[in-house]
Amino acid sequence: MLVIVGSLVVLCCVFGGYVLSHGHILALWQPNELLIIGGSSIGAFLSANSPKIVKESMHNIVALFKGPKYRKQDYVDLLALLYDIFGVIRKNGLLGLEVHIEDPQSSSLFTAYPRLIKEHNLIEFITDCLRLMVGGNMNPHELEQLLEVELETHQQEAEAPAMAVTKMADAMPGFGIVAAVLGIVTTMSQLGGDTSLIGEHIAGALVGTFLGILLCYGFIGPLGAAMESRVHEDGKAFECVKVALLASLRGYNPKVSVEFARKTLSPHARPNFQDFEEHLKGSRAGAAA
């Protein structure tokens, strides 16, 4: 939502200020310049990136308008899932998890949280970590190093679309100069003719530079920054899982392990302790019924 608000503020301030300074808004309507800048930027974007990154970039841009991927209730569910996993470990040992991690889509442990079970990357990360705990015979320090590598790889892959969009934004002022130079070439061919046409062509060339800079710093650049910020925020869920599993492996009881995980979440999205307790009470009441 803020992406739309921010873009509207940019439009209102730039064009509003131009009109207030007695500028003619129609003079900025130069579709040919927009075609050169926009088309060239998109073409360069397609040339520089794989089909996977192009597809994910489109998906991530659309996702920005839908709000955060994980909301407070999703984090409550994640903490509750981790608590349930630690409960199984405490009751049946690590081997008790084998039936759940082999097929999480049919596991009563995971399917109790229908929203989370749809997050395939997150569920895969959880089950992979649990497999290491079950069969790897690893100490917490060894597992932490391995999980750091896994998270770094995941973060780099998730950030690739944002970096691609940012690089496209960086190229737009350059394409604006290309449009301006082509406008000057057209202007030079009109020398000796109608002076009003020469003025129009020069204005069009200047608008090309203006559009390249405006699109870079007013729209596409902030869009890439918003995508990167969202990636970092979404990564909190994976960090939460890592901290909880390490705490459990170090011998902390389920509630303390989950509390370690809760502290890793951003304050604005972090469920408070009462939210988590109420969720657990509700789950127990439902199971008893």
C-alpha cells in the first residue's frame, strides 16, 4: 500500500510543482521518449536475467501490493508448530519426528497449520533441519554453521529479483541520455526550418533525460528497495526456526526454545507472550473437546 502512496506523492510533487511554476503539463507528454527509455530498460532487464529471476521479479512486485507475507498470526502459528515439534521430541525423542518429516503434507503435526503448510520453502527448511538433527548426530555448533550457510544461500537467491530491478533502475538515467541524444539528432536535422519545430524537438530531448531520472529515483529504484526490504522481513521466519531448533538442541525446554525464537522477530510483527499462550490454550481446549 505504501508503494502506491509513495508513487502518488512523487507524481503530485513533481508535476504539481511544475504546473505551479507555470509549466505546461502537455509538454511533458513525449510517448516516443517514454518508448525509448522504458522499452530499452525492459529489454536490458530481459537480457541480463534468467527466466526464473524475471518471473520471480514480476511475482515479487505484485506481492508488494498485497502487504507482508507473514503477519502476526502466521508467526503465532509458526511458534506453535515449533512448540509442537519440541513436544514430540520431549515425549518420543528425535526419532519420533521421522514419520512427520518424511511426508509433512500428510503429517498431523504440520497439517494442523494450513496456512504454513502452503509455504513450501519454509516447511522444507524446517524438515531439512530436523533430518539433520535426527540422523546427523551433530552438536549445536556444527548445526549452527550449517544453518548459517543454508540461510545465506536462501537470502542471496531471494534477493536476486530485487537486485535485478535495482540494476534496471540504475540504467534508466543512461537510457534517458540516449533518448535525449536521439532528440538532439532529430533537432539538428531540422535546422534552417521552422523554429517552433526546433523548440519542440529540444523540449522532447530534455524530457527524455527528465523521464530517465524520474523513473529511476522516483519509481523503479524505490520499488527495488521495497522488494529487498520485504525479503529481509520474510527471512525472519527462517531465522526464527534456526534459533528455536538450536535452542532445543542445546537442551532448553520447549517454552524457552520458542521464546528464543520469538525474540528474533521484528517488534511490529512479533506476537507477545500472551498471544502465544492464548493460542496454546485454545489448541489444548480444542484437542480436549
